[in-house]
Amino acid sequence: MTQIYNKSSEKEKRRSLRNNMPPAEQLLWARLRRRQVEGVKFRRQYSIGPFVVDFYVPELRLAIEVDGPSHFTPETKVYDTERQAFIESFGNRFLRFTNRQVYQELDAVVEAIAFTIREMRNQQ
């Protein structure tokens, strides 16, 4: 598993990202931590290959990203698409939300995550 997931070579990057989480990620993390959503264990700043996703549920292979303003340039959109395809190529499901959604529609974001978790469990 350490060949792809949470490689030790990415440990310092993950630690730095955890210690410097943007406000939108902090807000969502407060709702995801401690098994508050559908009883699942979320990990924050979890690496998959050379990439780090904001939140991850290992038992379901669910990756969640919160995109800030830097994700909306044409170059970044291409990079994000390729990055997402790589992560999904290992059987991971990917959810993406914007900072705006987290700030203005936090309950709806959490419900969308909960719905996806229930859906994924029903497919197992």
C-alpha cells in the first residue's frame, strides 16, 4: 500500500499542508473529523502517488478536494483534470467542491459527501 498511498517520501509535504490548511478546508474538516459523517474515518492531506488530496476515506477510496481561487486558471484546470484522472485510476472516487460552496453551503456540501458515502456502501 505504501507504494501509492501515503508514501513516506511525501510525509513532510503532508505535514506542512495539515499545518497550513486554508480556512475553507478548516471549516469542512471541523464537520468531517471524529467520524461525524456516516461514521467514517476521514484523513486529511492524504497522498496518492505524488499528489496530496485534501480529505480521504481509505475504507471507501473516496477523495475530496476543496478548490480555492488558484484552481480556476486554464493551466490549473488541465493539471487538476490530469491529477484527478491519476487518482481515479486506482479505483478512487473523487468529489470536488469550491471554497465558495464550503463557505455558503456547508450543510449541502456535508450532505453531498454523506450521500456519496451511503451510495458507495450500497455498491459494496
